[in-house]
Amino acid sequence: MTGARLCLRLCLAASFVASVAAAHDARPIYVEVTEAEPGVFSVQWKVPPTIPADEAPRPVPPPAATVAAEPAILSYRDAILGRATWHCPEGLSGRELAMDFPAVNPSLSTLFRVTLLGGEVHSHILKPDERSWIVPSEVTRRGVAKDYTVLGVRHIWEGVDHLLFVACLLWVAVSPRRVLATITGFTLAHSLTLALSALDIVRVPVPPVEAAIALSIVFLAVEIAAGDRRSLAYRFPIAVSISFGLLHGFGFAAVLRQVGLPPRELPTALLFFNLGVEIGQVLFVFALGALLLLLRQLAHHWLRRPDSMMARLRLPACYVVGTIASFWLVERVAGFWL
């Protein structure tokens, strides 16, 4: 099989994978509970469209609460939205909230955000195998640190576009010293815009940011495919990582804006969410490095020329990544008008 045919088949496979990834929406179910007046709670939830409307889950109030009326359910192309009003005279602190799935849960997490009348905010993520959560009696620094660290790690590992970008950065950086400097630049840059956006100092619309993130992956894939060591990415990987890192930070902040930051522990939540993102990123870098080392060892054992194997992998790998990112780019730009 010629190299051109191999790349073509890999691109077709990548297109299929990208379409399947788009069809299997990994976004969590989002439930927002807001205390409008003492004992009265406005409840809104958003379910990804991967779940059929007649099987859409809904939040369950505490046993002592009553539902004012039948919940309103609206089905759209990109989500299923629900709205209800709960009456809970005793409040929600220390009470159990749950999710009711008429059918099986298709491996989706549930993100709860509870805002009380005094401005106190509680956030929690239910794993796919969990069904209920007890609202804390009060916000604790340790609880905020734990929840937002887990949220950061989960976000970076579920954000395949961010991981592909980091993988491309590792490829163009080449040497261990440049890899360290490049990843550090990316970290500092996205930490800056993450903080500015999460604190509402700078606000950028999410759809263009998501499209630009896909474009950043396409750019690096093209640079890797060209293999020109005099190109911008190969000569100045740190500058590229910082420039695009500022952009990716706005993408990370979109999650925080959706979840919200607890007013009394705002610095803690922001710090530990960013720490969670970095932990997830470092784990990915080590896992990818270990995989490449293993491939080199296998190539040395079988081919006696590990560098030749890496050179052969370059073109197919960047074509696959570029195809997936191009699919995301077209999909996200088309979403501007849908």
C-alpha cells in the first residue's frame, strides 16, 4: 500500500471517528437550582441531545419538597431543556438531590449547581454510576478545593481538542528542554486568560473560541505535515504555545462560567480548577511520552531503526489529527448560524 493510499484511508477513518465523537456528546447533564425567595427554588436543567426526549432524565427534589406544577420540557437540536419550581420550606442545605433516569444512563455525568438566597453556591459532579448528592450545610475550603480539582482534571481529559493540541506541541518541540519550555508557556498563557475570563474581567463569546481552538490544531497539523524545520512552529514553539494558550484559556473558562464560582471561596475554586487542569495535562504528557518511548523500543527491536519509524508515523498521524480538527472546525463554524 502506498503512502498516499494509507493517508487517504486514515483520513476517511478519522472523519468517521470525528463524526462518531460528535454524535456521542460527552457534555454532562447540567442542573441549576436557584433559590428565588425563601423556600422557593427555580430549577433548570440541560440534557445533551444524545438522549431521546422521552428518555430524558430530570432532577428529583428532596422528599420534603413539593413540585409547583408539571415540569416544562423543550427539545431543541443541540439540547433538551427542562424547567420546574420546587417548594422546600426547610431549604436545601443538608438535603438530598437526585437524578431520575427513565432509561439507562448513557455514561453521562451530572453537574449540579445550587445557589442559595444569601449568595452561597454549591457545585458537585455526579459520576455516571451515581444518582444522588447531599447539598452541604455550608461551603468549606477543603470541599471546594476537592470539587474544583476533580472538575479541572475531568475537563482536560474529556477535552479531546485540548489534548490533541498538546500532543502536536510535543511533536514540534522535539527536545526535552524545548518540550518543558513549550508546555510551561502554554500553561502560563491559558492560566492567565482562564482567570481573566472566569472573573469576568475579559469576556469572549464561546462559539468563536471553540472554532479557533480547532483551527489551532489544524495549523499545527499542517506544520507537522510540511516538516519544514524553518517554519514558525518548529523555530518558535514557545511563541506558538503561548499565543494559542491564551485562546485555550478562554475555552477552559467556559466550563467555570457554567459551573460558577463560590463567592466566599472564589480564589480557592479558581486556583484548584486550574491545578486540576494542570494535573490532567501533566498526566497526559507523561502517558504520551511513555507511549512514544515504548514505540521507539519496539521499533528498535523489530526495525533496528527507531528514528525511521517515527518519521513514518509523522505524516499519517498529522493527517488523522488534521482531518479530525478540520471536521470540528467546519462543524463549529456552521454552528454560528444554527
